Amino acid sequence: MIIVSCVVLSCQKVGEKAKEEKTFQLVKQPDKIIELDSLTNYDRVVGRLIDVEGKTNFVYYNQAQTSLYFHDYVTGKVNDIVKLKQEGPNKVPTFVMDFLIHTKDSIFINSRLYTDQLYMVNRHGEVLYKKTSPNNLDDVLAPRDNSKNYTLDNAAYFNYPNLHFGIDIFKPELGEPYPLRGALNLLNNDLHDLYMEKSTLFPNFRAYAELRDSKGGLEINSTTVGNGAHVFASSQISDSIYEYNKGKFIKAHFAGHPKVNLGDYKTLFESAHIVITVVEGGGAMEYIYAAERPPHFGRMLIDLEKEWIYRFLIERTKGEELEGTKSVKVLVDQASIVAFNTNTKKSYTLKFPEEVDLNVNLQQIFANKNGIHFPSSDQETESEKRYNVYKLQ
């Protein structure tokens, strides 16, 4: 009897160990097709999945039509279009950078031209709320708002009367707090609950800040995703994901590639420089990247169900000369994906799908329980947006 018990216990331990050592891979699924009208440029569709009014919608902003398009995710067909007005009392800025859809009658908008402004419109494009720039004489704002730009990222949410969002650019003196998240009370325009210091998201932040401020140049990006007040953040050169709940730091979790050493702040910073072009009536700023950049993370995204976070690791790059010029185009030569489970807090390294272009536009990728959706690089028609889908199994 004792021998039998030992055998049973041994089998249980083997089963538990096998369960702990579970591995995942990305398995090809049928393509997902979103039908487009003749007014939409398929190459500029940058959408996200949103559950609204009992249906999963694929939503994107059509710049040419200054409209938000809602597609039924299952059928791929358009089921609603919200037209944003360009004149009159319901005018909103053009070049929409971010949007947050709480309901179809509470849609938040901000612009890449005026990133310190916020608007809320309904399904008819009527402006229900607006917060314009501090230098607008008709607007009464606290002075501390002067240097904050807002971003309606994948961790933004609305809990009346507070809109919770990211703070993309904040310009304190060196060594001063650098909060990345906050909330705005729409009733009194009070900005509060600032948290998540950028200095906590990658090592040697102060040394990097001194280098950046002395030379001017590359900003090392951080990304936050989440589910309401429960959020996860990281940076391009961190192999950890930092967990927060209700503005309080909880824990750092490993979410890197166990065999890849990320570049440090100095090597990443020095792999790019700024070229400023000044012409009559304006100018432009452009980053020029070295052909060989140190390993770093690109985009981080969370699926619709808030179960999996995906980090896209750029392991190696190479340069390709542009014919007839002295310029070099930087291409990704090797990449992988790190998947982090928000429930178990465990991470898994995945092979980048061989059929997907390594230089895919990371901003056009989204995910749900059906898998990661990569924009197809070889679709044959402009009347649709085709996605290659790979499910984690």
C-alpha cells in the first residue's frame, strides 16, 4: 500500500512539473478580413478591438474622412461611422492621435497636433466636453498642466467623472518626478492621482536623462497596458513588466528573452541621432538610426480579454542601402515575441511567425482570444484589410 502511494505521489509530481513546464507556440489560423469602403486607404488602417453595445468592434480613425469607423469583428462589415466635425461649435482638431471609446456617446479624442487637449463627443460627433490648451484665454486651468501631454493608450479608461490616461511628455527639472499616468476630473479639470515614475521602468535612468538632456536626442519609450486600475508597464530596455493596481506598485515580473541581453541606455541612445531640417515657414525633425541597433523591445500590447500581454523583441537589425542615395534603411533581421500571462504572471518566449514580415508595422497589430492579428504584407486588393492570425496554443 505504501508502494502504491509513493507511485501515485510520484506521478502527481511529474504531472505538476509537466504543467509548470508548459510551452506555447503560435499556430496559424484562418485570415481575418475587414471590408473597406472606397474612401479608406487599407495601408493606413490602425485599429483596435473594443467591446461596445454588446458587440466586439474593430475601430479605427479614417484621417481622410475625419471619421471613426466601427466594424463588426465577426463579419468584418461596417456597422457605424462617427463623423468628427471640422468647423462650428462641434469642431475637434484634425490628425487624431488617440481615442478612447467608453460608449458610443462618450468617445474621447486627442490630437497629435494639440496633445494637451481633450474632447469628448457622442455618436453624432457633437462635442460634450472639451479641455483646450492652457494658452487659450477662454480656458481656466491649473499652471501644472502646462507641460503635460495626454495619451489615450491601451491602459486608459473612464470612470465618471474621472478620465484615466497616460502622460506622454512631462518636462520637469532633472531629478524631479516624472509621472507617466494620471486622472482628470471632467467636472473641475483637476489633474490628480499622478503615479508611475519613468525612472522605475529601466535601470540607470538618471544617467540616461543627463545624457539625453546634454546632447538632445532619443527618448527611450515606455508602454503601459491594462484592465481598468490594474495596469502593467515596461520600457524598451527592460526585461521586466511592472505591475500596478490603483496607482500602487505591486511587483516586477520577468518578461524578457532568457537568451538575449538587451542593450543598455547608452548603446540604444547612441544608435540614433536627430537631423533638424529648417525651411522657410517651418521645419522638421527626423531620427536617423544606425544600421545595427542593440536588442530592444518594440511595441507591447494586451489582448481584448486582458489575459495575455505580447512584447515584440527586436533582436538584430541590418542596413539596406537605398538605391541612388547615401542613405541606409534599417531593417529588422531577427525578432521574437515574449508572451506574459496576466493571471499566472509567467512569461513564454515565442518564435516570430515565419510567414510574417519581420518589418511589419507593429502599430497595426492587435490581439484577442483568437490570436495575434498581423497585417498581411501580400494582400491583392485594396477593398479589404487582411490580417494573418496566429493563436497561442
